[in-house]
Amino acid sequence: IYISYWIYTPDSLLLLFSLIYFKYLLDDDLNNKKKKYALTGFAASVAFLSKSYFLPFFFLHFTVINIIYYFKRTYSLKLILQNYLLGIITFLILTSLWVGVLYWKYDEVMFSSTGKAAMSLISPEANFKHIGLENLSAPPHKHSYNSWEDPTYYDQIKWSPLDSPNDFIYFLKNMIKNLRELLLFATAFSPLFVPLILFAFLKKIKFGFKFWLSLLTVILYASGYLMTLVETRYLYFVYIILILLSIQLLESTLDKIKSGKIKIALITLIFLVTLLFPVKALTLRIGQNSSEYKTAKIISQNFNLSNKNLASNGNWTESVIISFFTKSRYFSAEEKSLFSRDFYEELKNYNIQYFFDWQNSEFNSEYFQVLLKTKFDDGYLSVLKLKY
């Protein structure tokens, strides 16, 4: 329920097909059935279509797991290679269609349109601010409603942690920060994983082969995000695996406990603790974006912003949500004086018709006209119309 309602993104679809991929890859009779290897490639390709990050993860993870299968199990190298290539070819056939679409659109061979934006975002110069959102910028094409629908069209900062020693130190600090956030999120979703695994080690409980493969999967999947940016929704796959491993650890722990009452108490405790974070997070989402929706409704009752061009002097997130509800085209935010002739001319050049003033600014009445002023949370929003 938490994953479904926390935020609407492709991450839920990614989670579904990454778990299907993982399930088939861990099947005991995987190498005896070529069909399952083809299904792993298919599930991985759909996961990639949900989020491009899955492509590098798939090639790394799928290769490492098959190498482990060769050394761990009694399958021949020929059989392992045949099945491995079957999974890779299935994956490439399906993903190449999307790569072809990207090439047709951007005239460049790429598997993702977001990679450059991600590296630009974490660069020292950008400091985790999207470059395309800091200035006026038109939606990339006539059918888009805001400038962030496709960041590929905007200039991004070209940056590498290998550019200088300072860049590399900055990169390492960001990794440490990401690791700290990852551990906090993982603990929130599966708070008893560490205590349970420590108890298992103390009791010398042996872990099965699949347990270690699952733990390796967690490490490989999380490592890519450690180098860029960690958000809760990026790592749903990791959290679900940790929860499943916690259940396995719990079963092993319960086998060592003879008292039925203690077993019931422990199960109840783990159930309640595991619910804490999702329930608390969902309560924070009650009425999410209701202020934007109510404001958009008030605006729409007074005048029509449908397909009109608008900009703002801040509150990018709130502005883009209101523009969605009013079906207007949002040209991003820029904080400049509303007395400035240059800024007024810049707005005119973009054919901006309406302006959201979030700062209760004074303005030149020759340039703007107040259409509406409405309360928004603890502040006010003024809707201004440009005079031409």
C-alpha cells in the first residue's frame, strides 16, 4: 500500500518486474529450463523500460550470478553460456526497440535520456539543483506542459569526479552521505534485519546459498545509486529483499526459541515495528497537493489558463502542480524584480501571458495587472497578467 500510494512513478512497475526477474534467476532448476532464462531476460527488459538504471544493473548482476552458478553448481560451462546468452539476447532484442526510438528522437545512440541530467544534478556547480529549472525555459515541444518533461533538451553541466582531486573528494563525500541515507531508509523499512542477522551469527545459524545471493543483489543494486543520488523510491527493490531476508532470519531465530509465548510476542513486535515507517509516511501524504488543487480550482473559476503560458518567481513544485490542474504551460521559475524592464521583455519574448507571484512582490503596473490574490498555506499567491 505504501509503495502504491506514496508517489506515482514508474518505480512501482520497476519493482514488480525486478522481483519477477530475481525470482526466476534464483529458481533451483533454472539452468535445466531455457524458458526461464528467456523469462529473466524479458522481465529485465520491462524493468529497464520502467527505469533505465536497470540496464547496467542487469548486465552486471546477470553476469556475476551466472559466474557464481558455474563455480557453485554442477552445471557445465557450455550449458551456463548457452543459457546466459539466451537471457542476454532476449533482453537486447526488446531493449533495442527503445534504443531505436531514442536514436530517432535525439539523433544519438543512448539507452537513457536522464543520465546526463543526473550527473549534472550532483555536480559541485549545480549543487543538487536542476539547471533547467533555475531560469525561464520553454517546454521542449508543443505537446509538453512544463520544462522538466524532458531535461535532455537543456544544457547540462558536464562533470566527472576524475576532473580534479577536489572533484573526487566531493564525489566521495556525496557517496558517504548517500550511504548514510540508504542505511536510514533500509532500517526504516526493515528495522530488525541487523539485530536478527547478529543473533543468527551468535547462534551460528547457517545461511543458505540463496540468502547470500540475495544479499549480493542488494549490494550491487544499491551501489549504483550510492554514486549519484538516493531517494526512497529508487530502492524499493532493495527494501523488499531486505524484508524477505528478515522473514527468513526470523524463521531461523524462532527455531531456536522453545517458548511459544516468546515466539508470538516476537512475531507481533516485528510486525508492529515493520509497519511504523510505512504507516507514518502514508499519514504524511494525507491531503497531499490539496492546496495546489484548491488553488487551481479557484483560478479556473475566475479565468481560463488552459494552454496559456505562465511563469513564476519561485515555488517551482507548487507552480508546476497548479499548472497541471489548470492545463497551462509552465515556463519555470526565475526570481527577478517585477520592476525590471529587461525581465518584462524576457517574459514577452517567451510569450508569457500569466505570472505567479509567490513573494508578495511590488511590481510595475505598466507591465502587470493583478487578476487574483489567494491564500496558499501560510502565504499568498498572486496571479498577474502581463500587459502587452
